[in-house]
Amino acid sequence: MKGQAPVAFVYHDDCLKHSNGPGHPERPERVAAIHDHLARRGLLDRLIVVRPEPCPIDLIARVHEPRYIEAIRRACERAPIQLDPDTAVSPGSWDAALLSAGGAVAACDAVVSGKSGAAFVCTRPPGHHAERDRAMGFCLFNNIAIAARRLQEKHGLGRVLIVDWDVHHGNGTQHLFEDDPTVFYFSVHQYPFYPGTGSARETGRGRGAGFTRNCPMPAGAGDGEYARVFREVLVPEIDRVQPEAILISAGFDAHRADPLAGMSLSEDGYAGMTSILKASADKHCGGRIISLLEGGYDLTALGASVEAHLRALGAFEA
């Protein structure tokens, strides 16, 4: 880690208080497993541990309808309530959702200020399926969209790149920015698969035409296929866009051990994708990378994959 700022690890225990119900794969143990894995490995004290504050409502309202935000708050008050077939809220969900969005904001502030060289946001609920006025796919608020607007409106950054490697296409993030030429959205995902969006034909619209790039992948794709897409498709796009920061929707559910999908990535595959992005960030935006946890449901694979991701970000000396 010589010569660079340490990596921030954004975490809050209250994110464990959100529940989708018994037996649900998006469970509190996910973030606890990551935290505990890093602790067992003796790695937590080599990170800057950041405890986020709840996100101000006005920042959430930069990407979500105020009526929708209030509807989520009221649903949490009356919880447990099912919002869609996959997504529910519990009495602790409101605080957890504000902290998850607040974690994205805190990570942006830490990286742009130079306090940290990069950041990983280990919070839940995840966000990339959340639409402007709709919860879905385990997601309540679109944390990475909130982060993109924070970088632009608080810190004055112009062009932001969002790379989404979750096994599921980030329909919410794409739709929020599909007509915005200042945010380039790139997704590699299993296809056809939930939520049904993310074909290669979806490239943005209006002023944002050409600023969305989807790379749908068949089931079974692994480290080599993902690395090839990153080197041959994503890197040229990054060179074209020249982003001032890179945001990652870091889902780890394309891992070969994950129970919800059919891809074949390993920890080495996540490290490889991270290394490619780090090289591009060093080239274009002073190394600024903010990574946010999305999916990943095998707890052992999740902890090991996040460790590999953090190592590739330069969090730990070899």
C-alpha cells in the first residue's frame, strides 16, 4: 500500500436489521459474513473502517420520487410487508436503507477528499434494481445512482462510469440514466435472466444514446469470458468516455458457487476484473473507485470474493 491512500470499508451493524423474511437469500448474514471473513483474515485493521450516517432524504430524492420514498417509510412502519414477490421490509428496513444509501455517500466523500484511495461499501439492502418509483429485486433505494449524483453535485465531477458485474442486469440504474450523457452505464450479466432487461440493443436514448452498453452473457461463462469482455469491450469504452470516477455495482452472484444463478466466476475472476478497472481508474481519474455491494448469496464465496476484490484494489500488501 506504499504511495497510495488506504481503502475505505464502509460498514454499519444496523444494516443487519433489514429482513426480507425467513429463508430469503438476501439475508443479514451476507454483510456479517464479509465483515467476519476479513476479521478472521486479519485484514480489517488494514482498511479505513467508515461508519456511515443515514442518507439525507433530499439526496435520495435526487433519483427517487418523493412519494415513493414516503411510501417505503410508511411500509417499514407497518412491516412486515411484501413490496413485490422478491422484496419485503421489516421494522428495521428504513434505518438500514438510509444507512445503505448513506454508505454510498460517505464512500464518495472519502475517495474524492483523498482520505481513501478507493472504497468498498459493505451495506444492505442492495440497490441496482430499484426504479425511480418502484422497489424490486431485493432493492429499496438505488444506492449507486445516489452515489453518481453525489459525485456530480457535491464534488463537481462531470463524467461518471458505472460498471455493473452483478449476475442480474441493473434495470433500475440503466433506466435512471439512460437519457443522461454524463453517466455511462456498462453491464455484464447472465442473459436471458431476471429481470429480463439488458439486451445488447439497449444503448440509451435521447441525449444518452450511446452511453449505455450491455454485454449479455450465456449461462456458464467464467473468468476467461468476463476478462475478455472487460479488455476488449469495456476498456475501449472507458478510454472513449474518460470518466472522472468509476463506480462498481459489485454483485458477487456470478460466482460458480452461488445458488441463484448459473455463471462460473471464481475469486480470481473478480480480482481480474477489478485489476482491469483499477488500471483504467489510475489512467483516467486518479484511481477513484467506489464499489458497492449488490448480490452474492453463498456466504463462503462472498467473503472470499470480496477479499480478492479488495486485494486487487490495493487494499492489502502482498
